[in-house]
Amino acid sequence: MHLPMVLVAMLAMGVAQATAAPDRHVVVITLDGFPSYLLDDPNASLPTLRGLRDAGAYAVDGMQISNPAVTWPNHTTLMTGVHPDRHGVLFNGILERHGVGKPVRVLFQGKEQRDFVRIPLLFDHLKAAGVESAAINWPCTRGSTSIEANFPDVPEPLAHTSTGVKLFLDRAGHVARFAGGNNVVRDEIWTETACQVIRERKPGFLALHLLNVDSTHHKYGPKTLPGYTATALADAQVGRVLMALGEAGIRERTSVLVVADHGFVTVRKTLRPNAILRREGLLVVKGAEVTSARVQVVPEGGTGMVYLTNPETAEIDRQSVRRLFQGAEGIEAILGPEEYPRYHLPAPRDDPQMSDLVLVARDGYAFTASSAGEALVVPVDQPYGAHGYISTDPAMNALFIASGSGIRPGTKIRRVENVDVAPTAAKLLGVKLDGTLGRVLGEILEGPG
């Protein structure tokens, strides 16, 4: 979406260009893959997060997220106040259908915000209201014209980072470390970059996305020693951001929201639906690569997105999928397009990225792309972690804490959805967002909600 179309969409959504509150600041930090159930886990060392919780507000049962329960769709929901059926981000990339009998692919190289997101992000609304924004490792922001300090979550992020941020990274000797670093190193650099932006620019709005909890939970699973260590490190990094707010002299005028994009479950058995499709002649593989497919499953952890590529055989293939997988071990349900609206998923006729069916895994099972072997269910040697399950699964509930300026201390709330974050953050900055599905969380705000 080009800038003029963004402005048209903003008007169509009825965005009130209210005068932003003077000298107010909001920081949103997402700890990728941080389930809400860890906040009260006695084995988790979280002094900073619990301090923010006790001094502010939090969701007792966690924050309900969007489907699909993966990173980019949910980060985009956090910055739009609508679900993926409206903002258009369904994968950590863009799924493309390549024609009859050809495999689908999820691509992200060379894509910008306007390619991913159909509607304006909160950053766009805030710029129109005169609020300066910064985004560090935030998905679907490459090429943004509304973010003054931008270090986007894309392949080769340093090539698409704002000039001022690049200068800091170079000055601090972070470029080589970042390029060769793992997610522990990258989280450190993203955190320090956010702190430097706070100290130097004092932006009205800053969004920071940290990844190490997610990658550690994927490898080892939640509620493991490595997982607890990763969450403790994330807690310390939130503390560094709070220190930077104090060093910048704006801590007392800043609202801090610490959230997550999804929860996590432990996986003990994998599901290989593409192996069954290969066995049935519905998918052809050369080596490890799918070369042709009438039916193909794209795994999203707890869900498998089923694509029927040939319109002439689609109905027969749909019946075959139900025959092969309905009631099979590890399969909780098969969703058809008639059920998508209740999950805020688009119809395939409206969005070609959307699958024709959705396989839903049972607890303890997760889908993989592998087409090897003859079995649907394969036990794993070492349990690991996954997300992507239907968002009504409580294990997918994400962390939600709000603290600081404008937040009523000691507030416990039961019902929070991730669509509520954007309108609430905007409200704290004196900007009204209309056209969202979320609500301003007035019960956590001091003064009129």
C-alpha cells in the first residue's frame, strides 16, 4: 500500500486526528513466545516483570491472541487493533500460490510494509497525529515512512535500518556482532539500540520485539531450565529499558506495556501429513523438496494449513483430506471455510494466502513439513516447544502487563485481547483510533477511560 492509499485507508477507518498529549510516552515491549502462565510460575525469576505487574495492571488469565498463533500476524494485530482477516498478515511472510499442481511457498525476501499489511499501522496513525515513533525488530515495518528510528524484523535487517540507528550500531561496534550473532546476542543489541533511541530521541512511541525466549522455547520447550534462563534474561532486558527511560528523564511520563505474541506448549510427537499425501499420490517430492502437489500442508506448529491447488479436483481432494485425517491420532479437528469467521480467518476466495482447510493438532502434537516415511505420527527423541495452536487454547494466552504513567496501580483484569493494545496505547498518547475491533482498556487507566 503506497502512502496516498495509506492516508485514504486512515480516513476510511474514521481515525480521529486528535492532538497528541504533550510530553507523553508509551513503550510496548513484546517478549516473543512468553506464555502468560509463566508470570506466576515460582520457578521463573522475573523480578522486573513482577515489579511492573504489582505497580500497575496485568491480565490474570493472560491476553487472548489472534489466529494464526504465530509471530508476524500477532505483532501486526498489536499494531492495528484488528485480526489477520482484516490486516492481511497470515504468515511470517507472504504465501503465494503458483498455479495448478504447483507447491505453495511462503516468501519474505524483498517485501515491505505495503506488501504485507493492508491497513495503516499504529505508527502511521501516530505520525499523522504528530507523534514520533521508533520500532526495533518489529515485523512488517520495512520501508515504513512513519517510523523515524527503524530497525525492522526482516532478512538482512541492517540493510533496511534507519541512518541514525545504523550510525549508532557502527559506533558501538555492533554491526559484526549482530551479523554473526545468535538470538541472545541480537536481543542484547536490539535492547541496547532501543535504550539509545530512548536516551537520544525520547520518542513518543517505541516498540521493541525480543526473540530469544521464543527460539529457546522452540528448541527445549517451556518450563525447562533453558526456558527459565531465557525468560530471566528477557526480564533483565526489560529492566535495561526502564533504566534508559530514567536516564532520559521521561520514566515518570511513560506508560510501559510488556506483552507477548503467543504462548507455548511442549511437543512429544510430530505430525507429518505431507508424508501421507505423498503416499496417496497427492504430493510429489524430489529429495526433501515438494515438486508438485494437488494437496499440500504448510505447518504452523499446532495447525496445518491445507492447500488444494487444482480447482477441477478440489472437491475430491477435500474429501480425501477428511478421509485421511479425520479422527486420526493427534488430529483434534479439521476446519473448513464455513468455520473461519469465528476464528477471524479470511475466506480463501477473499485472500489467496488462506488455506482451503485447517488441520488442528491435539495437545502434545505439532505439524512439520516433512514428507519422509509412511507414518503420520512420529515420536520425538527430545521434547521441544511449539505454538500456532488455535487461539482459544489457554496455553496460547500471552503475557500482558501495563505499568507507569496513566496506569491504575493494582489492577487485575480478566479479559484482554491483543486487538485492545493499539487503541489503548493510542489513548495513552491522546490519539483516538476508530475502526478497530479492540477497545480501550479503560479499567486499567487512571482518570476517564
